[in-house]
Amino acid sequence: METVLITGGTGLIGRTLTKALINKGYRVIVLTRDIANKGSNDRLSYAHWDVKKQTIDVNALQTADYIIHLAGAGVVDKKWTEAYKKEILESRTNSSKLIIKSLSANSNKVKAIISSSAIGWYGPDKTDTTAFTENDLSSPDFLGETCMLWEQSVEEAEKIGIRVCKLRTGIVLANDGGAMKEFKRPVLFGIAPILGSGKQMVSWIHIDDLCRMFVYAMENDTMKGSYNAVAPNPISNKTLMLTLAKIMRGRFFIPMHVPSFVLKIMMGSRSIEVLKSTTVSCDKIKKEGFTFLYPSIEAAINQLIKRRS
């Protein structure tokens, strides 16, 4: 039984991924700042770390065959003050630093680190509507620079002979949190909000496919570098919201445009993320042999709504 050490394991993706790994026969250790009352069993246990203090349970690190690195402050959780922007960056880079410093200082058997990244790497769509690929340079804006430094921080593991794979994740659709929860809230009341022009492209992925992709990257030792973790069919914000409303409400909803200036007043600089059009290609991961359970937005939403009911 191999062991996977997960950072960010108590978050939305981490919880689902932990279940997927256990179902596949892996033992999982979740790194967390608070292990009180977490409990444990033969397949799941918790170990302490503190990124700010740069401390980690070395025994947990030495037990691991693989590390899946998800830790990082939520990008849209709070206003983008200078202090919170610093937290967004340092929660990612300093956690990588702690892991790699500890691996360097202690004997271990870690075969690979599979790290989360984000399609914020790319910035807004180019005018020629060509989909972004992994070869495109990072955007010079805040999220682009954050993703670049994030990926660079985990790449340091390659210097000590550990394979590194980074998944640039799109908008994750899941029932228990994230964007889907916010999308569904007004639809429950019969309103389908179309944000800004509604033409901005959304590169999304079903949470089950994302978790399968993390496991796939972990188990395939030929996979190195960056891969886009998005479904094959990006869609416009308008199409996304109308599809969600039709599946949830049939004909009983009202489309409502929310002007860009309203979003900017409500969200400040974070509104960039919901108004930005980012069309991202998943061709590279498909060439590695990965197949999607939910390649279309209709399949993804239908499954999530059915699962909830």
C-alpha cells in the first residue's frame, strides 16, 4: 500500500481527492495546522505542519511515496488588499519551500510531487481566439505572476531528483463549494445572472475529472512539467448560466444581465476573474491518454444536479 501526502487536503478538492485515493487503495496523510479531533484509520491520518513557522512532521514526509500539493489561500475568498495578495502568493510559495527544504534535509522515498497551479497563468484571451497551451508565457498581471512563482517554487524539487508535475486548474465545478455553489444560488430563485457581456469564455472542469487527473499524473511517471486541467469544451458565461438554469429550473427562470461596473463595485479587483475570457486547451493531457468522464457542460451539470438530489 503506497502512501500519498496531501497539502490542502481539507479543502474542496482535497476532500474529494482523498476519497478517490482511498478508494484506489492508497493510504493518505493530510497535512494540516490543526490535527485535533480529526481522527484517523488504516487508510487516512493527519499530520501537523505550519507554513508560517516553517515546521512539518518529518515522519509523515518520510512515510510518503507521493506528495500532492494543493495548499494555498483562496483567490476570491477576500478582497485583494495588498496584504491578502501577499498571503495568496506566500501561502503557495512558502509551502513549497517548506516541503522541498524538508525533503532535502531528510531521507525520503518520494517519487513525485503533483502540484496544483491555475489557468490564471494565462491572462485574458488573445484577439485571435486561439486557445492557450502550456507553451504560452505567463501573464504579467497579479495572477499570472503568482502562478509563475508558484510553479517555480515547486520546480525546485527537480534539483533533488523528484519528478514534478503541475496541473493548471480551470474553474472547478462541484456541489460542495467553489464556483458552482455561487452559480446555483440565484438560479434557485429563478434568476440566471449573465455576468458582464456574457461572452467571456470559461475554461472549466468537473471535480471528479480533476481528481482523476491528479491521480493519473501521479501514477504515470512519464508526466512532467505543466498540464492544463480543463475540460475539452470551454463555454461562454452566458451558455454556462443558461444551461445550468435550464437543467435546474426547466423554463421557469429569467435571464438577467449584471453589468460589469456593478461587479467591479461589488468585488473590486477580484471582478477581473469573473469578467475575463480565458480559452484554454487540454490537448496535452489528452495526448498523455487521459479521458474525461464529463467532457461537456451538459454532462457535468446533469451529473452534479443528479448527485445532489
